Amino acid sequence: MDPIAAQKTALRDRLVTARRRHPLTDARPDAEAVAAHLLATDEVRRAATVAAYISVGNEPGTGPLVEELHALGRRVVLPVLLPDDDLDWAVYTGPDALLPAGRGLLEPAGPRLGREAIATADVVLCPGLAVDRGGMRLGRGGGSYDRALARVPVGTFVCTLLYDDELLDRVPADAHDRPVTAVATPGGVTRLPRARA
């Protein structure tokens, strides 16, 4: 294993363990706080299309945010995991139209829009385990979002949803890793440079 991969694995293990300790009683208030912070940003307020996702397990909750975006009439597109771990997209039409998928995920039942659909979003919200102050994101290791984010036009507001202690000074990164422009946590939205200095 190369040194960057080893560092990523060690950091992922530590972050996943810390998330398991996150109190369940905080889940709903944290999700509501993240939603309120994002809905207050100019980018989300002006967005016609938002690429979001349905959180699973110990991830920061996205339910209140997705529901509010949908209620406000925004077009919300959600990922559909493909067999090669890339992402297709489909429009969210409500919680009753979500179907169980592999790896404990929920995905929309509607027609698939294609891998390039993420490029049409005004705002992209993505999961992660950590982001550093240079904008580099650490995901779970499958590369799904790195591939998807490579299709997002430069200048798009790309935000990772995290817990407050997951914005770090530095995360290990490879050349294929894609930076994000912001982090949303229960404590607020932090804007980041597009690329590492």
C-alpha cells in the first residue's frame, strides 16, 4: 500500500469510529442546523437544481434539507450508485419514491438522467468523512464522488456535509481527489479555497 493510501485508511478508521460515538439524540437537531445554514446561503437560495444525497448510518442527516429544498420547488437530483461505483442521477419526487439499494443506500425510483447530470446542478452537496482547509475531501474510498465531482463545472458551489470536528487542517490526498468549495456543519458553513495552496 502506498503511503497516501495508508494515511487515508488510518484517518478513515479514526473518523468512522468517532462518528459511531456521535449521540443519536443529536442527529435530528444537527440535521436541522445544517439545513438552516445551507438554506441561508446565497448559492442555495438562488439554485434551481441541487445535487444532494440521502444520508445513511452515522452521516450528518440530509432529510430535513432535502425535504425543504423539495418543498421550495427546487429540482433535487440524487445519486444512483452504478455497478462500477460511478454515479448516475435521478430527480427526487418525495420520500415515498425512494427505494432501497445496495450498501444500505436509498435512491430515487424515477428515470435515470445519466452520469453527466451532476454538471447541470447549481449546487452540489456531497458526503465525506473530512475536509481540510485547502478544500480536499476524504470520502469512504470508493471514488464515486471523485469521479462525479470531476464532471462539475469550475465555479459551482460544492459543499460537503460534516460534523464540526471533521473540518481538519489537512487530509491526505492523491492527484485524482477533487476539492470542494465549502463545508456545512451544525456550527455553520465554512467557505474554502478551490484548490490546495
